[in-house]
Amino acid sequence: MKGQRRRLDACARMELLIPMYVDGELNTRRAEAVRKHLDICPACAARARELEELSRLIARTAGEHMPEV
């Protein structure tokens, strides 16, 4: 139980760091900590992949003309 709680605490911290990790905004030490967590946590790794895909979609459509509202 204690190990599971520690894992949940780590995931809660990662929830805040993963978007910054995906955007390349973390310093080397923090980025490495996130990378290590993603290697052992399928849920957080899936979240990171979702955000990476979203970033790619935004980048791809950023140049497209958006209709005026």
C-alpha cells in the first residue's frame, strides 16, 4: 500500500510536469526525472503521448486559415 501511495504522489507531481516536459520547458535535471518516471509508469507515459500528439496537431494546423467568427 505504501508503494502504491508513493507512486500516486509521483504521478500527481508528474501531472504538472508532463506538459512542460512535452514542450521542452524543463531543465535537464527535471526532464530526466520525468523521463525516468515515464519509463516505469504506463499511465503517465500515455498522457505524455497524448500531449505530444496534440502538440503535433496544433503545430500542423497553426498555419491553416481559420474562418472568422
